[in-house]
Amino acid sequence: MNNNVNTPNAKYVWKDIDLEELRQVKDQPSDDAVNSIFKSESMKDLVSRLKKMAKNDEKPKPNEFPAAMEGFINQELTRSFTEHDIAMFNRTHEIWKEHGTNFIFILFFRALPYTYMAEKPANVLRMTRLLEAHAERRIIETAQFVFDVMDKDWWTPKHRGILTALKIRIMHSAMRHVILDSDKDGEKWNDDWGKPISQEDLIATNQVFSLEFFKGMTMMGETLSKEDQEAWFHTWKTIGKIMGVQDDLLCPTVEEAWTLQHAVYAHLFKDDTHSGILLAKALVETLHKNFHMPEKLALYLMKEMLADEQFPDCFQRMLGPSYSKKHPELFKSFDTKAASSDHKAKLRKNFQGHSNDYHNTMQGKKSAIINKHVKFKFLKGLLDWAMKLMGLSKKKIHMLDMQLDIMHRLLHDIESGEPKEQLEDDAVEELMAAFGGVIVSILSAHFRKGKESGFRIPKTLQENWALKG
């Protein structure tokens, strides 16, 4: 494999697959099904139905679409899985129950901003206005997709996981069609970018949900066992197949998958970034606006999680253009280890202060978050009061309370109650996990704009993660 990024005309090859040629390969089965809609005489009505299908949680009705689309959907929703597959899925669900909040933290602070360095795929978001007009929704719905496919029995037709994955695949094909075949005036797709949402984009994105999770867990001090990694990787590889990744890109092992991922990173991250910078900025803004996190705290966490051997300039490259003037101390570089070490200690102290501020902010907001979707709040409060008088009240602790208690314990001296003078590395890692729990708590009460229901967290998981209180 030759990945010489310093050579202007370098060839990017993985196992005899030319990655530049792979950018020309789409998802033919799904594209053919979608094209049957655009070729239909009832095209406008069918496109409207296609958009509606993307927005609701129901299966398409029988005979709602042309035969090609009907056949494609039915074929995908009736896939068969082996006993080995199901054993891997079940083990993955148990890993998710234990480490799902860590996964969400890694998604927001490493996986998303890291992969925004791939400029060619980001052009799709800009041209479909998903970058500028719907950045917040796109970030929230990425998290929703993960929750759907990590649910218990997600692969069965009666659960949302396989349907959500299939809908995303169909929407990808619809976006390809609109971008490549539209006659409207405006920016045209540049052939130098390959095809929109190519096979290279599909496999790289799919593997992020495994490989960057494993790496992020290690960075947080909780390396997953080899067996757990194999189960998780197998599950996400299956999800990748459902979402249109071709078979020769689905690696048999985690180790081989890393060789492909690094090759793709070297190929896609070599371009100058513009759209990726806007995506990273939108992510920070979403964390601040929707999750009440201080901007500088969000940036510090990304700086920690984006530390990388292959692309050590990631944080500077993705966040520097938007935030280096406002927060120059986060983007300084030093010639000596001593100076760098002193600066890191100062940043750690600032991190500690902003974490305290976040803890205090969330203490003030927790009641509204926990009770956001409780109907008849006055009557519920009256009933709770009456049950307490009769000795029947059993106080349940909500996940948000638990995470705030953890944050308080890590940030304050047990005896004096005063803020700690210094945080050790393991305390920082525990705080990161707690931040993931806070984000999930807020997601559980998030109302998705344009949807008829709130953020979907399965009932079994709500109980397991104490999201009902």
C-alpha cells in the first residue's frame, strides 16, 4: 500500500483497490430503486412520500412506491441472520448498555470533528444545505441513528434499527440523484470529488462507529476487550452492509479494518478544508446551545480527544480558523517540552473551572430537563406529595442526578466541599464519561424539530440508564 501524501500524484491503494477509483462507485441497488421514483409519471407525489417516509417512524405502506422500490425495501427488511450474527448483536447490545454514554461522548468530541477533515464528502452537505440550514438537526439525528441500531433486537422488522439504516441508505441515493441529475441553476457537482456519498465515504463512515469508538475508549482509560471489539465490529459491519457498503470493503478483522481506515484517512484528509471547518463550528455551537456546555470547555475536550498520531494538526486545522482568535491559549504551540507541560497544567486548571461552571449550570437546569415531557406536572407533584405523606413514595434517581453527583465528587474535596486544587488524569477521564451521561440525559428530553415524537430512547434502556427517574 502506497500512501505517500507528499507526492502530488500519489496513488492511494488498499489491497489492490484504487481509492480514487472507489470514489466513482455508488450504491447501484439503492440508486436503481430511487431512480424508479424519479422516472415515474407520479414523480412529484412519490418524492413527497419519500420525504415523508424519512420524517416518520413507520414502514412504507404496501404499493406506496413503484415495484422496484417495493422489492428493494422488502428484500432488505427480510434479511436473514445466522446464530453467530445474533450472538454478536446481543453482545454488542450489552456493551452499549454499559458504555453507550461513553460512545456518545466519543461521537461528539472525537469521531465527528475528526472525520470532518474529509472535505470531499462534506461538499454533499453544503450543496444540499444540510451543512448551513440544518446543522443542529443533522448532529442530533446522527445520535438518533446510533440509538436505533443499538436497540435490543434492532435487526428485526418490528424494531426501528434496520428500518432507520435502510431509510438513510435510500435518502443517500435520493441525495445523489438530486445532486447529479438536477437541472436547476446553481453550483454543479465537481467530478474531481468523485460521486456523492461514494463507496469510500460509506465504508469510512461505517468504520468510524467501531474503530474511533475503540480508540476513544482507550483514550478514556477503558480499553475494550478483544472479544468485545470483535462483537461490536461485526455488528457495525452488518449495519454497513444494510446501508449499501460493498462486500469487498467489509473487513474480516478489526486489524485489517484499521489498515483500510488509515488509507482512506490519508486519501481524504489531504485536501484543504472549508466545509469541514463549518461543520466543526456547528458542532461546538450545538454543544453550547442545546447541551448548555461552555464553549471553551467543549473546545478543551475536543483538544484532548483529537490528539492523534496520524494527523496531530487536527484540532488546529478544524477548530483554529473559527476559535483561535477568541481562545488563543488553546491553540498555542511550544518549542520545548517544559513550556508545553507548563501550558498544559494551566489549561487543565481552566478546564477544572469550566467544568465547575458546567456542573452548576446543569444543577440549575436539571429539574426542567428531567420533567420536560411530564404531562400534568401540577397533578403529578400533588400525587407525589400525597404518597410521601402516606409513606408510599419511592424516590427514583435520574441519570442526570447521578452524573452531576459524579462531577461534584471529582471536582470537590470530600471533606471540605471546596473545589480541588488539581485534577489527576483519571479524574479527567471520569469527568469525560460523566459529560457523556449529561448529554444523553439532555437527548432523552430533546424534541426533534419536524418530528412527531421526542428523541427516541428505548423503554428498556430508559430503565437501565435511569432516564425515567
